[in-house]
Amino acid sequence: MKKSSARERRSLKVKEAILQAARELVIERGPDGISLREIARRIDYSPSGIYEYFGSVHEIIAAVSEEGSALLQAAFTRITVQQPVTERLVELGMAYLAFAEQYPDYFLLIFTRQQTLSEDVGKETQREAPYDTLRSAVQAGITDGTFIVRPDYDLDLMTYHCWVTVHGMAMLRLTLLKDSQDDFLTIHRRVLEQLIHSFTRPR
């Protein structure tokens, strides 16, 4: 294995410092609060020097977002497809909520950044999106007969119902309910279990 040079190690260190400063700014100011000038101030670097590592603030945001997306998808892949689909969907929802609580910086950036960001920097991720993972699980439940589909409540509506429920719970926990001492682990699981159970009977 080729040993990295001092220059390469220094470059990686600066790049990670830039990304860490961006993560901190997401928590403190939201995704729109990220600026090259503020990142440079925090890492004691010149704003123009940052262009040696990233071409724009959008590239920095995209890099941090990609890190977060990889972590979230890794959490999803640990949930086995051998589980009954009702249990799998609940666990996917709980993994999503756990990710939001553990990595609020990544979560807020992934799900509040502009949709055009990846196009702006000319990069499209090939990783399966969380929504696609969720949709695949719902489809599996329909295919094996666990979930009942109606003309006015199909695969896409069922998937969207799951998505808005779990995403809404995550956002509330990070904002209005962040200081609450309620047992949200139990509350969230019960909500998800009831939601998924509703898919198994005529509505």
C-alpha cells in the first residue's frame, strides 16, 4: 500500500476541517447559513484558499450531504429483508428517526437543501435513495399479500403516508419537541406499528 505524503495528509486534514465547519454551521444556522467566509474564519484559513479543495459552497454542501446519505443508507441496509415486511417497515422508520437524532446536521442538510444542488455541482449519486428503500419494502408487502391496495390508496400513496409520518416525527423531535422528556422511542414505535397495521386491513 502506497504511503501518503505529508502534503496529501495535510490536504485531507484541511478538507475534513472544512466539512466539519460546514456541519457545525448546519446545526447553528441551518443549511442556508453555510458560507465560505464563515467556514474560513472557523478553520483559520483564507476564503480564497478553500477553492483549492472545493469549487463552491454548493460543492461543500453536496459533500457533507453525501456523507450523511451514505450513513443513512448503511443504517437501512442493516435491516434484513428476511424480517416480516410489517416489522421491516417499522424498523426502517425507527432507523430513520435514530439517524435524525444522532446526526441532526446531516439530516437537516439532506432533507432541507435545494433539490437542484446535485445538478449544480454536476454530480448525481448512484446510491439508492431512502425513499426508494421504503417504497421497495411497501411493494414487497403488496406483492406477498400482506398489504391491501385500493384504487384510491396504492403503492405510491402508502409509501408517501409512511414517509410523511416518519419525517414529520423526526422534524418535530429536532425542533418543537427537542426539549421534551417524553419517551419518544416508545411513542414513535407505537405510531409506526399502528400505521403499518392499517395497511393490512380494508380502509
